[in-house]
Amino acid sequence: MTVADSTTLLITVSMAYAMCLPLRTGLFSVAPAAFASIGGYCSALLMMKSGLSFPAATLGAIAMCAVIGALLTIPLARITGLYTAIATLAVLVVTQGVISSMGITGGSNGLIGIPNGDSRWLLLLIIAISAAGWFWLDHSQTGRRVDAVGGDAILAAARGIDVARIRAIGLTLSAATAGAVGAAYAHAFFVLTPTIFGFNFAIQIAAVAVVASAGHWASPLLAGILLGLVNQLMSDYANWGLAVNGAIMVAVIVLVPSGLSGPLRHTFRGRGLRGRLTARRNGDDSIDREGGHAAARA
């Protein structure tokens, strides 16, 4: 595997965590693709125009994406379902249009000659921090509250959980993560155009999010690796690649709605018969942390 291939695979895994974080709160968002673009351009311009180092430029990109993401949470945290997907798709379209129209970004031609180097260390750091954060959520009271919001927001609100706040934090952290990934891409490939993180990229990471679901810390990692390898195998067949991603999404939604999270929870959290018997002996019939059960314990 070449450096470019391994970098692309790490980007897919990193974006899986950025996509799945809002999903865990019950929001299906493709906005991370837009924030990856914003983060990439911000980092590239800071290096090219201001002479900042890559780490400093990356921090600037993360800060900008976090601020923009926090502002977008005001409307996005209060809508759900199909409306969230449509709204975040609109964010992606608007982002592409603005970047394509600005002279400082190179317009539709993009930026060429970005100071480049090996950014895999940053991507590995993003994955490590994300996985550690998710592991903590899987085993904490905060995680139970997040899962309650993702399972049934109305019931969670009735239990006193601040649904809008949890979703706003999830969207903001997702935006910051995606911005860091965009910065890593710009540094690794030294060329950036508005279409790189466009609709096709959004479909690819949406497929990863669907396969992963959002109920276990390892599911984005495994889904990112799996779909990343599939996309690399299909890289010479661009149109077929999108078709394959679409087919995978449909198959997972129909056959395994819980994605990889379901089998992982069953394997590692005692979701089988033994786990049920143990839970009943302890007087706890709600062994699943999702939905209303999670809300009841939160």
C-alpha cells in the first residue's frame, strides 16, 4: 500500500468518526464533508498566505470549523430525520458554491502548490482521540444520556436531558474533527479543489456511517477500514464505486439496521442469553442502552 493509499484510508476512518458523532445523537448529517473542505482550505491558505507551520495552520482550521459548526447547531440541533439530511446537504452545496466563487481559494480551479508532507500522524492522532472518546462514552453516564437522545429524543427530554445541548456539542465536535481531516488532506496531497469534498465524497462517508451505525466505539473504525478498502479497489471505476456504496447502504439498512454496532454490542457487552439472564438476576431487564431504556437510566 502506497503512502497515498494509506493516507486515503486513514482519512476515511477519521471521517467515519466525524459522521457517526451526530448520528449517535439521532442526527444524520453530511455536513462533515463541508467542514472537511472548509478545514482544508483554511489550513492551506494559512500556510500559503501567512507562512504558518502545518500544526499551527491545522489548529486554525479546527478553530474556524468549530466556530462555524457551533453557529450551525442553532438551527440544526432542533430538526431531525429527513430534514437534517436535507439541511446539511444544503450546507454542503452552499459551501462548494462559496468556495468556487472566491478568488482567494482559486475559484473552481482550486489551490495548487500547498506545502505538503506526510500528515498520517495527524490522522492517526484524530482516530486515537476519537476512539478513546467513544470508548469513554460507551462506559459513562454521559454516554447513556447521548444514547438516550439518539434513541428517543422526546422521551429523553421528558427525563430532563438537554437534547439541544447534546446535539449541539455533537455537531460542533464533528465539525472540528472534519476540519482537521481536511487540513490533513491538503497537507498530504498539496492540491485542493471544491469538488474533492463534494457530493461523491459525501456519499462515500454516508455509506461508512450507515455501515458503522453509532452504538460502539469500534464500529466507525471497522466500517472506515472496510469501506475505505472497497473504495480503493473501485478507484478505477468511479461510477461503479458510487453504485457499490449505494448498494451497500441499502443492503445494510434492510438486512442489518444496527450496522456493525449491533454485532459488536452483542459480542462485547453480554447481549446474548447469558447477558440477559445476568441482567434479570440483577433485577435489570433493560440491558440495551439505546432508546427509551437508556433514557430511563439517564
